[in-house]
Amino acid sequence: MKLHMFLVPLALAAAVVAAPPKKEDDDPNAPVSYFKKVRPIFQAHCQGCHQPARAQGGYVMTDFAKLLAGGEECAQDGTRAVVPKDPAKSVLLDQITPVNGEAAMPKKKPPLAAQELALVRRWVAEGAADDTPANARTRFDAAHPPVYTRPPVITSLDFSPDGTLLAVAGFHEVLLWKADGSELLARLVGLSERIQTVRFSPDGKRLAACGGRPAQMGEVQIWDVEKRTLALSVPVGFDTVYGAAWSPDGRMVSFGCPDNALRAIDARTGAQVLQQTSHSDWVLDTAFNVHGDQLVSVGRDMSAKLTEVATQRFIDNLSSITPGALRGGLQSVARHPARDEFLVGGADGVPQAYRTVRKVQRKIGDNALCIRQWPAMDGRIYAVDFAPDGKSFAAVSSLDGRGAVSFYNYDFNTEMPADIVAIENKADGSRTPADRAKLVAHYVSDTKLLRTVPLDAGQFALRWRRDGSGVAAAGEDGKVRIISAADGKIVKEFVPVPLAPAPATADR
């Protein structure tokens, strides 16, 4: 059971696009498919509140038999949510049909579109058949958690603010461990098969997990850490979402989407409070500034962008947009603990830091918001994170099945010297070779690679321990490693999922 970080190759994608359409797409009179037509409607509008981890009204819509039966009210009055071939007796249709423009369900949300409602009604009238393929019927919940015969790829992890817990992304779940890796405390099982990011809220009482099902759904989950219950499930679009981050006051959660949008939701209600579409490719990570009034987002379009939260307005490109200044997409962003300075890492393996306030005149193609650039890592950087005191940072990378954790300094003066300001302010085309050399020297001055820890597997996840003693890193081989910042030694190594014996295979 191995998660993949990206889509299938373009050649396969092209083949899928070129495949001949199925009969039901050609024939409007073909029976309505539950799996292909109706289930996505329930998934987008209903399953956030009616799933095993959060069954409001006792109604679960992710299990077909329970979808038909209904919840607690149906059990009390002897009705059923769906009566095949009888829409008039199907309580579900009463709940989702608007009266005077308002419907009982989805609760406190706009009613289903007329076309969606018509599809559901027609599906019920035709017999409410379940055409879910056999290989798509597996469902997971707290009573039936995933079974692992091998460690899954780990895409994210996070320490709680008080330093007692470690959250690890698994398959269909988030695993809560004691921070030292000594004990598995809880398994938070939800709808999303991929968990791309896990992040504790600033007060540690909630946990955000974002992910989804590739090419089917995106989802942001908000878990109550103490109760181990799902407080909120917000379906988002039709593909996996990435890079969840909490606002400093814990009111909002931001994340990136494959539709090139940066979004944020209210962490209590799930209502969308921000949507910004200045990126030209997938948005892969996000970070709020110190005051929570601005967001930095990075993506596959090789850019780091600054957005104003209140107005949802794009403000500036932090990274240079000069062709060749960045070689490849950006995967990760992290904010300094005390200042509006942001680390980014991506395909070129070069950790870079940017400020958000310009010290020089804006010029097309400048890189004046760059603070420093550090020595490159081998391969793509998948995660960066500051030490709690802000005096150092770490990054993880992957290349050809191998990975590394590198530690760097961040103890230098971030103010731009007057001679650098003068060069940055020169008119376009007037910089001399000596000027350009001086700029390059400035951006790499005072930077140090403190140590690198090579590993036998690509690394995709990284977080500093809250006491600043080191980091937790994880990735391709499904192992979590706690590594000392002082000497680079591996303090603890463990597989965060319970492993079952692999099924026996018959001899041939």
C-alpha cells in the first residue's frame, strides 16, 4: 500500500482522455449510475456530515445499506431514506428538495442544483441500484481501520504545541503517537484515502488534515484532539488538496488546490473565507504571516505569492519571475517563528528565504525580496521547517530512492546593506557584471550547511521538535526518524502503523 506524490505520467493521462466515451455518456436514457453520477453528489454535499467519523442524526451515507435505511428519525417513525422505485416515500428526497428556495439539507448550505436533484430523483425512481465496483467497496472507520502489510509512504507529520504528541499521516487516517515514538495513542480514520498534510492548531486542541481521493474529491478535516472525534469535514472540489496551515489565532485553515487556487476556510463552520487564483499551476503549500492578515503560497508554477486575507487580493510575487531564476516548482514553505520571513524549497534543491516587505523599488525580474540562498541539497526539497528559536532550519529531500535531512544556520542580519539596495534600485539593464556578482555574493553570504544526514529512502515530511533538540523526518520507506540537531544522530526510528502479516502466496 504505497501512496504516490503525483499524477500518472502524461502519456497515460492522454490515453485516459482519448478513451472512447462510455454508453451512459452517449445515451441520456441510460440508467443513472449511482457510483459515477449520484455518489459524487452525496460526496460533495452530504458525506462531510454523514460518515462513520461524524454521523449527524445517526445517518451514514458512505455505506450503501445505511444510505438507504436512514438515520435515527427514520428508525423511530419506520420510514426509509431511500425507497427504490418510490421517490414519494423516500425521506432523503424530502430533505434535499427545496421549498420556497430552501431545503432542509444540506444544513445551512445552498440546496442542490436542479440538475443534481433531478439525477438523484431519477436514480431512486429507476430502483436505486448500487453499481459500485467490487474493488471500490472497501470502507474504513474507527471500528475497521486500515490494515497494513507494509509501511505506507508518509507525506506529513507534526508535533503538538506542548510537545507531547506526534501526528503522522497514514492511509485513510492520522496516527497520534506520543512525541517520543514510544506509544500509538489513537487512529483518526476519515474519508480521505490520502492525507497530504497534518497540522495542530496553535492551541493544540484541534488537528487539521487535508487530502482526498485523487481525481475524485478533496477534503479538509478538523479533529478534536482530546475527544479523538471529527469536528468538521469540508469537501473541496474533485481532487486532492495540499499544504494546510492554521492562522495564528486558530480561526482559519488555508490550503492549496490542483485547480491552481489558494483557499481558506473558517475552522469552526467550514465556510470558505478566501479564494485566490493568481497561481498558474497546483498550489502545494501555504503559510500565514505573524499577524494572520497575509498568506504565502507556493506551487508547481515556480512561484511564491503573497495574498492579503481580508480582501483575498494578490499582492506580490516574493520569488523572482525571471526565467531561470527558479528551476522547477516549489513544494514547501515555512514562516520564521517571530518575523515575516519565509523559507521555500522545491525542485532545484536550493533552500531560499524571502521577506514580504519590499526595501527597494519594484522591478520586473528582480529578486529583491530574497534574503538568502543556501547550499543545494541533492534532489527535490519536499519540506522545510524553522527551529523554534528561529536560529536554524532543516530541510528534507529525495532523489532516486535516497534522501537526506540537512540542517542550516539562520543567524545573520537580514537587513539589506545600502550598496545592495543601490544595485537593486538601478534601472533595468544598467547593472554591470560586477553588480550582478555582488548581488549573488550577498544572497549567499553568511549561509552555512551545518550538517547533512543521508538516508536510504526519499524524505517527504519534516517537523522540528518543540524543545528544539532535533527533528522528526519521514517519507518513502514509511519510517519516522527522530534526529538530533546537535550531531545528526538518529535518536529513534519506528514504523508508525501496526503491521499485519503479508498474505501467503501459493507456490507455482
